[in-house]
Amino acid sequence: MPKAKILVIDDEPLMREFIEEAMTRAGYKVISSGSGAEGTELIKTQSFDLVITDLKMEPIDGIEVLKETTKVSAEIPVIIITAYATIDTAIETLKAGAMDYLIKPFTPEAIEIAVKRALDKVKINAENKYLRAELDSYFGPQEIIGKSKVMRELYEKIHKVADSRSTVLIRGETGVGKELVARMIHLLSTRKDKPFIKVNCAALSSGILESELFGHERGAFTGAYEKKIGRFELAHGGSLLLDEISEINIDLQPKLLRALQEREIERVGGTETISVDVRIIATSNRNLEEAIEKHTFRQDLFYRLNVITIYVPPLRERKEDIPELANYFLKRFSKENGRNVETITPKAMDYFMEYNWPGNVRELQNIIERAVVLAGNKKTLCIEDFEFFKTKCNSGSTLPQLQPGITLAEIEKNIILKTLENCGGNRTKSAEILGISVRTLRNKLHEYGMIKNQKNRMERLPK
């Protein structure tokens, strides 16, 4: 991470040097100025992450520096310092937009804390602004896409629970959009202008995850060279998404349970109890009840999480939404990649409707994106543009369910018919997948009386 660049403006040389030394020791890059006039020129010509300025200066005082800084960028935090403190001046500076207000004399630790707090706040605001923009871009004006009955029920439940303080557990297979549902809950709540912080529990080891969740004090463990603010603190006032919570190590779960129950945390290596106002949203693609039976997930933690459960259905349970989703992704990726693709042929869409989508919406999204990128100047995607997808489907063909009493001939017949369907009626490709010759396949079709039926099927299958 690059060092933050700080501008220090003060007409008192000793105070200026004192702040410059404290900030340099704290790891920041510092530039100093002895007047408000010189400082404002530096702000206009150079890029700064934060400005520390004295209030009483002539002819340009700290309020004017603050105003000029805001003109350059409203995102640059300004800390006002003064030896002439009154309630009126404090109110004036904060109303003018100052991030903080410190009274001289102050310790190096005090200015370090004020600077870090200001930079952290800017970072959090930037992250949440990005997340909201990302979500708006993904959902568009219709938010989550789909008008099927199960999706309408999902929307209704999201709207009901969004404004509550209760913990929400979002369950569903990989790729169904659990994180998008979590973000929608946050954006529909009164916390929408506060942080939305996410932690991927499956991607981090137990030790690192503990530090990420609760933070740590300087020197808490080898490599902890400075204090770290954890995700619970960063999410204060907003929402914390614990993605794939089933992957949290059993040894860390008691500490997480306490945080959920008491809304209090302690940083690793610290003794101070920190109160946090956080709305917890958790996701899981695993069966937590089975994890409890296997003693890899605490039952009391499950009860604490399972206050409100939202189930996000897999794509195979809402196939009527596939055309709308496919067309949405088509327009999105066509625009992003500078293509002019406008439609998908009905035969290609029929193929989508017959597939079971084990990867759910994410799989559909990836397939559409790939086809659009490879489409060149085409305006319409046909079944040939999804050959890679057909191959994937064929390689993943499933066997018919076996029932007691079913004959080998019936099993063979079902497998042949299924393979022909997945290959769009192509006998050569079907024979290759089945490991037999085209002649043998033709003989089997005659043997089981499937030629006539197959011709009827092929009329509706993509060529």
C-alpha cells in the first residue's frame, strides 16, 4: 500500500516541525508549509490525502484553507488545529467541513489517532460508494432479475426483513446470488448510507480470519507491526456480511458467537471491550444441520444466525427466468465489450431451458459473456455460438435414475435417447460419446423402435 501524503500548514515553525516529525515517524509522507497562502497553492498543484492546518494565520486562515481544499476535492479530509479554542470556533470549523478539531498542545499519539481515523473514514466511504455503484450496475433498475413465483416470494421476504435489526442467514447453492441478496438487504435498510463490509470466511485461515474480523493490537503476534481495525469495527453502523460462514474454524466460533450476542468485541492482543452496532448477514452453501451433527459447527451459533432464513433458489427451480437473465447478460456484456449482439435464437434458448445449470446464474453469466466476446460482428447468437457449452453439457450428461425392476435394455435406451438429446440429434457425436460406431447406434435405434420417435424429437432439437 502506498504511504498517505499529508500537507501540514502552520505559521509556527516549532509546531510545524513537531507535527512533521510525528507524521513521518507514523509512516506518512509529509510536506509542510509556513503560511495559508503557500499551503493553498500546494493544494492546487499537488495531490494530498489529508491536510492538517492551523486555524489562526494571516492573511489566509485555516477556514480559508479548508474552503480551498474542498474546492479542489471534497474527498480530502482536513484537520484543524488551534491554541485559541472556543465552542464557537469548534462548531464553525466542523460546519465548514473539517474532519476533526484538535486543541494545542497535543501529544504525537493524539495527532496520529486523528489522522488515522480521518483516513480510515475516507477509505470506508470510498469502499461503500464503490460497492453501491457495483450493485447498481449489476442489478440495474429491476434489481435482482426474475419474475417467477419463487423470485417474487424472495423479493417480498427481502423487503420485509431489510429494515429489521435481526441477523439474516442466506442459504443456497454456489452461484445463485447470495451475496447480491445480502447487498440488496443492506441497500433497502436504514443502514444503506453506512458501511457494507464483507469477509470471505472460506478464503482465510483461522488465525488471519480472527484478525480480519476483530482486529489486533500492535505486537499481538509476529508481524503485527501496527494496530489493525477489524471488519466488525469498520462495519459499525452498517452491515457485516459473513460469506460462507460454515467454513469458520470451530475454535473461532465461540468468539464470533459472543460478538453476535453481546455486540461487543476485543481485538487480538487487546483488553479493551469495544461496542459495535452491526447488522449481521451470513451466507452458506452447505447444510449447517449436517455440520452440527459432524461437530464442525456449533449449534448455539447456528441458532444465533438462523433468526431469519432466506433461501435463494437454484436456477433449475426457476427456469422461466432464464430468457430474461440471458437477455440481460447479453446486453450487459455486449455493451462492456463493444459488441453489437442483440438477440439469441429460440433454438439456442431452448437448449438453455433444457440444461440443469449446476453452476446456476453465475454459470449462465459466464457462458453468455464468452459467447458475446467470441461473436465478432454478429448481431444474433445461434446454437453454433455455444458449441463449447454443448460439449460441456454432453460431458456432464447424467444417467437416468435407476428403479428396482428396470431392465438393462431400458437403461440402454434411456442413455441413448438422453445422449442424442444433448447432442442435438447428431448421431456421429452421440456415437463418439457412447463409445460405439454410428452403425451400431443406428442398429440400436432400430432394435428399440426409436427411429420414428427420434425423428419427432429432432424436429424440436437445435441442429
